[in-house]
Amino acid sequence: MRKTGGHGKKLSYYDFGHTTVYASRMDQRFPYCAYVPQDYEEDGDKTYPLAVIVHGTERGMQAYRDGFADFAEENGVIVLCPLFPTGICFPGDLSSYKMLRAGDLHYDAIMIDMIEEMRERYRIMGDRVMMYGFSGGGHFTHRFFYLHPERLMAASIGAPGVVTLLDFDHDFWVGVRDFEAVFGKKINLEAMRNVAVQMVIGGDDHETWEITITPEDAWWMPGADLAGPDRNDRMRSLKKSFEQHGIDVRHDIVPGVAHDDRLLIAKVKDFFKQSLSAVRAPA
């Protein structure tokens, strides 16, 4: 049994394995939980890569944490799962986190500070993390990749309904022509090329009822239909826009699967394992 709570110890029983739920120190509206492998010792010296799993619109933070627990144990990885609750910006707000910013609210900064909290609590390996998000989490992940590529070792983009193409001929969110004006930071293509990228989707993910943007919608802008009608079309467009700028993409299409990542996660774990092997090989 792990000894906790002794003299000089910062961690408690609830900070190991399936952890308790923490409130973000930056903004207590946003909680997170983690999975910490059983072999973690507070006074040890082993370091652990960090995998960040970003939920979709369903907000399944703890389900994702539990779903990656086996991967964490087998690969010596700590898993961090944030929660961006519904209704933050206005009643019924489901999607503001997907665009990273909403007025003065910077979801990316909150995410980064959660990661820094984990660094202060645990021995996290290196200065870059792995990130996976499905559906709404895929929105967040690919836009976080645009804004903070230097913070990522690997980015797994799972079936986002609305994509921002790496397209310098259209404004955000359709493209990235005015990215610096929107976010105060330029797109860094060189840094993006140093991140392992996966796009993962079900082969039968063709429903459009939730992702069709019309002139009546808040997100409407010219070019809203540029990437194609369904998620597979949009992912192919996103992949093409990456490759046009020299960013390699591993594209996993799982046959017979619609918009549900329970049968996609094995591909994500394989991609993360591959990414870890590439990082650990020189050592």
C-alpha cells in the first residue's frame, strides 16, 4: 500500500490512480481529473509523459479518464481530463470552448494552467504533452494545435464537426488568414511540423444534422461550407490543408463506425504509443 500523507508529503490517497476531481486554480468553474499509474511514488525519480484527453459536447470527462487508464498503466503515462461545463457564457452554451476563446475567456490558457498544475504536483516528462479530442474535443484539439504547437508532442484530432482549415485565404474560423489578429499569435508552421498528427474517424460518420451551418447560425460566415458537408469530407479537407504546408498526417478511418469513438480509441492509444516510442528512442 502506498504511503501518503506523511511528513513532507504533498500528495494524498486521492491523488493516485483514479484521482479525485480538482477545481482549476485559474478559474474554479473548470474542474479536471486525472489518472496516475500505480507505480508512481512521490519520492521517486521516474518521469511520466502527460496525455490530455478533451471531451466532446457530452462532457464525459471521467469516462475518458477511465477509458485511458489501461493505456496509462501499460505505458507509464499520466492522463489529464479537463471539464468545460455547459452554460459558461450564456444559458445553453454548449460550444464556446471549441473555438478556444469567448470574449475575455481564454479556454486555452485555462488548459495550459491545468497542465502546469499537474507539472507542479507530479513529475511530468518533458515540456510537451499528447492531446486527443473527439467531436467537440476534436474542435478544441486542432485549434489548440494551431495556437500552441510548441506545447504538443502529439495531437490526435477525432472527427470534429466544424474544422478550421490551415488556409491563409480565409478568416478565422473557416481559415487562419487573420489568426494573429484574433489570437495575438502567428501560426508557426515550423513548430507544427514537429508535432505528430493523427486524424481519426469512423468510416460511417456521415450525419450532418448537428454540423450544418446556415446563415441563421451564430457561427455563420462566408466559406462556412468550404470543407464539405459531413465529418469525413471535412477531415479530408483538413488533412489536405495540413499536407499542403508540409505537416504529415496519420489518417485512421475505422470501417463500420459512425460518430462514436468507443471503437476509435484503440487507434488513438496506438498513435500515442508510436509517438512515445519516437520520443523515448534517443534516450
